[in-house]
Amino acid sequence: MTATELTAKVEIALDEIRPFLQADGGDIALLSIEDETIVKVQLQGACVGCSVNQMTLRSGVEMTIKKHAPQIVKVINVEG
């Protein structure tokens, strides 16, 4: 899988989870993909100070990304 294809798959995954985040006043942006295994994202809006954002990141975002791109091993939230 090329870097472009991997980015497209991660964006598809983010588009799948985005409506749930937006429903709570938040959003998510893809910042980068490193070594084709680590995805860096930035939670935005209400998700920034939310006490459950780490759970959202692991059980929602990371799980959805891994479903579309199984080679991803970790998703990291970069604080803005």
C-alpha cells in the first residue's frame, strides 16, 4: 500500500467516526502518518478538554482506523 493509499484509508476511517465527534461538539484532524504505523491526529472543539477523550481515541478512533488500515499500530492525539 502506498503512502497515498494509506492516507486515503485513514481519512475514510476519520470520516466514519467524525459524525459521532461532531454530535458532541468536537472534531478530529489528521496531522501525519509516521513510518506507516503511527497516526497523529488532533482532537478539536469540545473533544479537547473532554475527560473521556483518551477512551474515545482508543476505543473509537484507533479501532476504526485499524479496521480500514490494519498496519496502523498506534494513534496519538497531538494537543493543539
